Amino acid sequence: MQTAEALLEIIHERGKKGLPLERLYRHLFNPELYLRAYGKIYRNAGAMTPGATAETVDGMSLTKIQAIIEALRYERYRWTPVRRTYIDKKNSSKKRPLGLPTWSDKLLQEVIRSLLEAYYEPQFSEYSHGFRPGRGCHTALEEVQRYWRGTVWFIEGDITDCFGSLDHSLTRSILAEKIHDGRFLRLIDGLLQAGYLEEWRYHETLSGAPQGGILSPLLSNVYLDRLDRYVETTLLPVYNRGDRRKPYLPYMRLHKAVWKLEKKGQRGGVTRQMRRKLQQLPSRDPNDPGYRRLHYIRYCDDWLLGYTGTRREAEDIKGKIGRFLSYRMKLELSEHKTLITHGRTEPARFLGYEIVVHNSDAKRDRHGHRCINGQIGLKMPMDVVRAKRKPYMRRGKPAAILTRAHDSDFRSVARYQAEFRGIAEYYQLAYNRHRLGSLRWIMERSLTKTLGHKNKISVNKVWNRYRATWQTPAGPRRGLQVKVERGDGKRPLVARWGGVSLAHRRITREALKDDLPAIWRKRPAELITRLRAGRCELCHARTDVETHHVRRLQDLHTGNQAEQPEWAKLMASRRRKSLIVCRDCHKGIHNGLPARHTSRNVTLESDVR
């Protein structure tokens, strides 16, 4: 049987050559794909969250993989309806529906996703950056900043309920163009039409892909690739013309007059005033009808167009895309979110950043040329900073977060640092990232007040207790540091607050290379090797084993440690959220039986065998 890596490379090569996929369904019988999928998704936060049934990653085994394969082999596999819940939308009072599949469905979706990604990845457009390996928000924003210079108009695109509006028949027809396998397409149809449970009442899914499903982002990329191709093959060739703007005649006349006066030695008075006026004029005609530029980028269902031309033409482009989405893809543009903005007078919003076009006659390079005009700038919106500050404030001042008072000092410092670093790293491309200094100060005050409240000491005493200085690549940094000593010669655990630079950084990204096979050759996860060994790590019996999972390592440290069961001590000492156990040991863990009682029984049973 082929290894998962070899199979994915073969499918990837067919995708690069544009060859259709045939008999894809039979590859779902390969257990290696399921083990690879398990090693990838068992760490996900939702792996321990049940869907419509109580099944989770806990109890995963080779037997379960064989059961899924057996059901697929005879086309008896049936997708379970997802359990629907609602989460808050960002900057909105509305709720976003989120589907929670069962664990078996997640595992099979990950297998299908890996096969489809290997095939479609080399065929996707270069303008697509969402949910693709080696691409993301930062690569899309870097593309805008690097290549969109001189843009006049921004068209901010948003599709109304994109995930929930994907047409099932159109999705199938798009997949059928490349995948010539009826059994595989029927399996995808079953996934799309599985339905959902809301308050334990069944509802049909007449359109869309369930948000929260592992396969949904890839299916949306396959669906929206038609939009990418339409813009790439139809709009860009029409609206891109001219190699360079023609010279601006008022500028050229004035420049020639200044040159003649300076040649005669007249450099002051009228000549200086003419030179200042010359600096305020563009050297190239900004309204040259023979020069037009259109740029395009897409991240999932959010897309952005940059256009150098007239507003009427920008509105025409927006109308063409709206009609294409409506008539050809059965989607609808959100009118109140699809905006046309002038880059030099107001910012455009894309992926949480503000995109502006710089214009300044004062800034010049060493040759005296205006170097900033037309450059794209990425800004962090100030409303984001204000929104991020709110959880750490009360009555307009930094305050302790009382719900975190039960956390250890180590966990509190690590949690604050992780939250601030996540915000700072996401906005690393913003030239005004230094504005996060106010958020850092508020979070620092909130952290010290939280630690003071927990330990019943003042803020000054918190600093006296945990103040530290450490070395970073940018030099020494000062902040708070908490150490947790460990025995057996192990290095102490260290949590630090501070040291996160707010300097503007740019991601220098080379052209993306076809390095997917190198990504697939990663070593299998350690958990897979332990599962294949077939040995219970608790009673050491060699029999059919399965994996016991816990949601958090912190859950292992509850109560008196002297009374902890052996399995909890073993997982805590290894710092692993998984333990390979036999079925009897696993039942004993969930039934609360003592570890020695479980181990003795299982050992005797294995000896009898």
C-alpha cells in the first residue's frame, strides 16, 4: 500500500499538469491517510468538543479507522448532522452560525481535504491567499503594499453569507469538471446535504457549506476560484493598459522655464518660487486616458480591488463583478459593505488593516525625487486599539481581571504576554504599530493589579518581587518574570511580560515556490508512532489500544497530587495530553477506578491470553 506522502505527491503532479482525477474514492481506503489526518487535527481545540453525538477524539484507535474504511468500501458511510451553535461576530451584535461535526466526520473531512488540496493547490490563482499553505493575511497585505503603488480607488468587496450561500449543484458541477469519480462526488453531496441540529431539532441544508467543518474552507476556495479566473482573464486585460503615464504638460513647461533661469544663474527670488510651485505639480499626467491599472487580491470571501482611473470606471468594475456573482455563481454582493473609497482622502479596510495612499511633497530621496507619493501604507485602526483595551479597563482605568485571580502567577503572566504578542504580531506590517504602546501600558497595569489582588500585595511589591531584565535580539529588555522550578535537573519554566518590539517590520516574501511535497514529507506525529506500537503505556500489555485525551494539562493538576491516579501522574510527568492505553485501562480511567486495580486486572487478563 502506498504511503500517504507518495500518494499526495502523485495527485499533486496531476494537478500541476491539469489532468483529471479518476478513481479518487478508492484512495479513501488507505489507513495511512487517516493516521496522517489524526496526527494533524488531534491538537485542535475542537477535537474534544462533541458534535451531535458524544464522540470526540478521546478513544481514537486503529479499529475506528478500519470501521470508517469498511463503511466507505461498501458505500455505507453516512455523515452525521452537525450540531449548530452561534458565536459573536466581530464588531457586530449579530451571531455567526458554527457547525460542530462529530469526530469521525472530522477525520474523514481531513482526509478528503488533504487529497483535494494536493490536487487543486497548483491550480488556484495567485491572487487567492485564504486557507492555503504558505499564504495568509500577511502575504495578501504584503502583496498590496509592494505592488499597488499609485492606486487611486479601492473597491472593498464582501459577499453576503458566502459560506451559507454556496450552491450545491454548482459546487458539484465545479468538482465534476476535474474529478471523474461518481462515488467520490456522491460522498461530497452527502456531506453538503447532511443537515444540522439546532436545539436538537433537525434542519435540512439546502445550500452552503457548514462553517466549522474542516473541508468548508477548501470547498469555498474551489467555488470562488471562478471569481478569481473571471477577474484574471476578463477584467485585468481590459482595464490594464499603457506602460507609463505621459508627461504632465504644465509640469514640463514650468520645469523648462526654471531650467532656463537657473542656467542664466538666477537661483533666487522668482526662480525659487517657481521651483516650489514645481514641487507641488505631478510630473506625470494623473488623468492620462491611455494609462489604467487594476489590481486584485482575495482572502476567503473578502476581496479587494485597486484601480488607477476614474470613479465611473471603478463603479463599472464593481457592477460587472456583482452581475457575475449573481448570474454565474448565485452569490450576492453586500451593498453596504462593498465600498468604493478614494485612497488619498480616506482609508480602505481589508483584513483588519487600514490601507491608505501616501501623498507628500515634503519627503524626498537623496536624488531630490518625491519618494513617498503613491506609496501604499498599512495602518492599524485606532478603533481596534480602543476595542482591545476595553477588557482590561473598568470605569476608564486599568483594572484587575478578577476571573483570573484563581490562576497561578505563572499562568497569568504567560496569558497576558500571549494576548499582547498575538495582537502585536498580527499588526506587524502597520507603520503606526507604536500606537499599541497605550494597550501595552494598560495591560501591564491590569496584570500587576491582578497579581496584587491575588497575592494581597500592592502593585509596587509585585514589581519588586517579579522585576527582571533579559537579553533579546534587539538588546536587553525589562519586565516581569515568573519562574517555576522543576526537579530532576530540568530547566525551570519561565513566563515573561514585556520585550515585545513595536517597531515596524516588513515580511520579505520571495515568489511562492512549489514546495508542497517538501511539506508532505514531514515526520509523522509522535502520537502516531506510539499508537502503532500497540502497547498500553499504563499496564504495558500488548493488545488493541486506543488513545485517552484530555482537553488541558491544567486539568491533571486538580486536587491533592498525592491522591492523583497513576494515569494522571504519568501524563503530567510527560507533559502530554494523550496516553495510549488498552480498552480496560481506558474504561477504568473514565470510571474512576484506582490505577493499580486497573493495571493488575489488565495484566492478568493479558497473561491469560
